Amino acid sequence: MNHVHFQSLKNMRFMMILLNLVSILFYSSSILLTTKYIINNQLAREFLEQVSYLPHHPLYVYFGSILLFAVLVFVIYIWERVTLEGKKSIVYGIVELIICLMIVYLLYMGYNGIFLLVFCDCMYHFKDHKYSIWLLVALIIGYLFCNYDVFSSFMAMPQLQQYFQIYDANMRSALMITKAVLDTLNIIMFIVYMVAHIAEQRHENENIQKELSMIQTVNKELQNYAAVTEKIGENNERKRLAREIHDTLGHALTGIAAGVDACIAMIDINPQATKQQLLIVSKVVRQGIGDVRNSLNKLRPGALEEHGLKGALEKMIEEFSSVSDLNVTLDYQLEKLDLENTKEDIIFRIIQESITNAVRHGRANHVDIRFYQKDHDLYLLIKDNGIGCQDIHYGFGLKQMCERVAIMNGQIVFDGHDGFLTKVKIPLQRGEVYDEDSYS
């Protein structure tokens, strides 16, 4: 809440408290002083003939109403302190309502403006409490029905105006005018408070809209920053890969080229020296192969390094399932198959991309992954139950999958008619152990 509006509402509420104090003092004093005037002027018989119910003791009315109003002000003060501490309780509003009813009853239902004060106090504290509307409705009902004309039909009690009838016309007119002025001022203060409260709510809503607009702007800026950061990361990765290639293949190929040139120059002159030189070149080639493998191993997913292909796939599936409603079935019975690291990397990336596409584009909730070996080929089937697509668009992800499979001299086929099916055929090289009796 804006501090200026907060202080303005607080000041108006304080003025309403003072105005209600004056009104209660006026009504209770009128009852007390009129009773003394009746006694001093021996008008008791005439007064009792006018009333239909024996009034309360005037001191009981006077001190009781003032004491109850003091308790009401104390509750208002306590509720204010509790609100400042961040706590909320509708109990304070219920207590204020009960005190209102007691004060109005003591004053013979002659003054119900105290309900307007409690209504404003509840509006001051309530924001989105689910029971607040019922308390506000109860206050409105209390204000409408807690008057002498309505309440006297259920319970016999003296009428406050009957106290004024004892005086002469001038005094009676002065008392009635004072009563009307106090009641009118109380209603005016209530209207002014509600207008200020509505204006404060509009101002607060405007501030919320501005903050939401600022949040959206900041969100867009963060998205742009993330995109720029991603581009920077890609550029840095390209530079790193370029350095790796330069430091490994570049160095090895340069040495190989120099060694081959030397062999060409010496082969006719000194075959033995050429043979020694070729041995050196062979050593450089093997060293270069080792360096390239080391560079590629740095690019491998950490899960593959720690758990192998099957363990890495199970870990990836578990991660997908934990953050979505996706159910993945993995049929992997190739424990005797020993794939090269490059093939494991490619298979892992293909399955990872397929699951991502199934969730992001296909809106699938089930993916079936199946490995099987036939002759000297490894087959991989990935099928989801998503919406599929009649016309397959080869975006970046599918192109990367095709390129990766081509590296292994394999084949990949996509079918989007019933969900989305990815079928990969990977030839197995000599030296990779596989089970001839695997099922197909």
C-alpha cells in the first residue's frame, strides 16, 4: 500500500473514532442528564407514562457505553499492531461486531453509526480473507436492522427521542439538530473513507500492473540475454574445438606431411633411412590418433563415462520421467555387445534427441526404445505415441541425427504416421563382440 494513501486512510479512520466518541458521549450524556432533569423537576410520573419499558439505570448506560467504546478502540489498536507484524485474523473483526451490538443495545437502538466505523476498520484490514465478506455482510445487516423502529417489534425498550420530549421546544430542537448533525457527519465521513479506499485500491492495482509490465520487460531482457549468452557459449565452444583440432590433428598432420616429404626425397638414395623415417611417421600417426581420441573423450556425456551406455540411458530416462509425465520403456539385451565410444556417443545422442522431440513436439506420454541385433547389424527402434506428423520437416535436430548416423556408415529412417518412429541401422565392426543368438 502506498504510504501516502495508507496515512490518509489511517487519519480518516482516527477522525471517525473521534466523531463516534462524541456521538456516544452525546447520546449517553443525554440519557444521564435527562434522567437527572426528570428527577429534579419531579417529572418521573409524566416520563414513565410515555415509555413502554422501564429504562436501564442511567449510570449503567453512560459508563457502560463509554467503557465498551474504549474496549472497541483498544481492539482497533491491537488489530493495527497485528497487521503491521504481518499477521491476519478475522477474530478481531468479530469482536468489534459484538461490541457494536452491545453499544447500540445500551443506547436503546438510537445510534447505529458505530457500525460504519467498524465496517471501515474491517475494510482497512481485509484484503483477500475468504471469510471477510461474511463479516462485512453482517455489519451491513446490523446497520440496517439495529434501529428502534425495527428492533422494538421484537423487544420492548424505551425510545431515545422520548428523553428529548421532556424538554421545551427550543431545547428539544437543539438536541434533535445536534443528533442529526452527528449522524450526517458520520455518514459523510464513511462515504469519504470509502471513496479514498476505492481510490487507494485503484492506485494499488495500477502499481501492480506497472510492476507486471516491468517484470515482463525484464523477462524479455533476460531471454535476450540468455540467447546472447548461448551464442557466446557456442562461439567459445567452437573456439575450443578449433584449438583442440589445431593442437591434435594440425600438429600430427604437419609432422606426417614433413615425414612423408622426407621419405620421398630419400627413398631412391637410402631405402634403409627411408624405412626408419616411415617408422617415425607411423609413430606420429598413432600419437595423433591417441590425441584425437582424448579430445573426443572430453566431449562425451559424463553419464557415459561413469555408467556405460545402458546405465547412461537408464539415468537419462529417469531424469526425463522425474520432471514430466513421460513413461519410457527400454528393451536393452545387448550386454555382450562392446561398442566403440564414438558409437555409444551417437546412440546416446540420438535417443536423447528422440525423447526430447517426443515431449516437445509430439506431446507424447510414452516412448518405447528397443535394441536388437540381426546378422552383423545393430538396430535401434524409438517409437512414441505422440501426434506424429504427415510431412516430416528436417530441422536441426533431425539433421544432426542423420549426420551422426552417416559417420558410422549407418542408415536412419523416420516415420510420422502413427506417433513418431525412428529406426536406425548401425553396422558392427570386427572386434566388437556380439551375440549371434540375439532375438530379432
